[in-house]
Amino acid sequence: MKITFSVLSLIFIFNFTASALSALLVETTIAEINAKGEKSVLTAPRVIVESGKQAVIRVGSLEYAVTPTLLGDGTVDLRATLTKRDGKKADQIAAPRIIAKLGQTAEIKVGTLAFKAKTSLAK
């Protein structure tokens, strides 16, 4: 029983360390969809961030916080929050979560917003 526990502990530490040390390039496009279905790009940030850490990008009154986590099977769990700030007032507009293979582009719609994201290993 003690050997099994040691092996499982070692695997857990290895996966955690590999994930925590990975620098990821997150490329995102956030667009607003009008009544005709046409998209108008609000922002298209690119950021390099360590797996499991949060990066915050501010463009005008918009704040985009993104936390990508590289999982052991090669997928990326990308959690984001889009907030609109007006002075001291902050309104959360959307909080999408995208799970996709590393290097794959994924798109989701939240209300009148479209989020397209691609995460790859930073070079």
C-alpha cells in the first residue's frame, strides 16, 4: 500500500509541475453580434501567460481576464471574464469557458458576444 501511494504521489507532482511551468500563448477575438448576425470585433488580445495563472488585459472600458490551464491530455481549459468598467462601477458582461485541444481554435457565443480562442505553447 505504501508503494502505491508513493507512485501516485509522484505522478501527481509530475503532472502539476509540467502544467505549472508551461507558458501559453492565448489568442482571443471578442466580437459583438448585431441583429443581422454580423460581427464587429471589440478586441483581439494576444497574451503569454503561465498555465494556471491569470492575465488581465484592459482595452478602453473593457477588461478581459483569462486563465488557461494546460491539462495532462493536451487540452486547455480556458476560463475568461469580460467586464465593462465605468469609473468605479464594473459590470460583468460574460464569463465563457472553452475547453479545446492545444493549438485548436474554438468559438462560443454568449448572448450577443462571440469569443474565438486559440491556445498554443509560447515560443
